[in-house]
Amino acid sequence: MASRTASSVRGRREAGFTLLEAVVALGVFAMAALALLRMNTENIRAQGALETSALARMVAENELALALADRTRSQRGVFEGEAELAGRDWVWLRTVAPTADPDIDRIQIVVRAEGSERTSAELVGFRGRR
């Protein structure tokens, strides 16, 4: 009868996990889940930064195109303005300065989100004075 009890006890131990094994498994799962959440958060943050950069670049390209197309916008000096794109407000700074060649001006456009001091995009173009 002793051999029968030992085999039934052995059968129960082999049939499932001990409490310690279950706790360790849950700990490993929790660590993996936290790592995935952290990675997801970083991806969302990076996506927001990329969106801001892309929209600011569009604002800079638009302002540079206007400066190249309209001679009154390419007067030498520093000018500031505002633009709205994709439901967001942007502030641009246009600097028109001479280059080593007196017939060519350098046009620099710097764009930042309204309320921010951080530059989101910067673009440089050149225009002939004639």
C-alpha cells in the first residue's frame, strides 16, 4: 500500500506547477509586459516628434516658396510671421542676408510651434537679386 500512495503523490506533483513556479512565471510575464509598455510609450512619443518635425518642415517649405516667388518677401532683413497648418499654429522667422556673391541672397527659414522656443524645422534657400 505504501508504494501505491507514493505513486499517487508523484503523479500529482508531475501533473501541475508548484506555487513557486507559478509566481516566477507571473514575475517573468510582468517584466515582459512592462518592457512592451515602455517600448510602446517611446514609439508614441517618437511619432509625435516626427509629426511635429514634418509639419514644421512643410511650413518652412511654404514660406521659402513664397519668399522665392515674391520679390517683396525677399527683402534683406529679419522678418517674423505666423502660419496655421493641420490645426496647429506655427511661428516662422525669415532671415534674408547677402552671400559672398553680391547677386545672390541667402534665405533662411526657422519654424517652431507656437508657444515653444525649440526649433522644429530649418530650411535654407538662395535667390538671385536680378
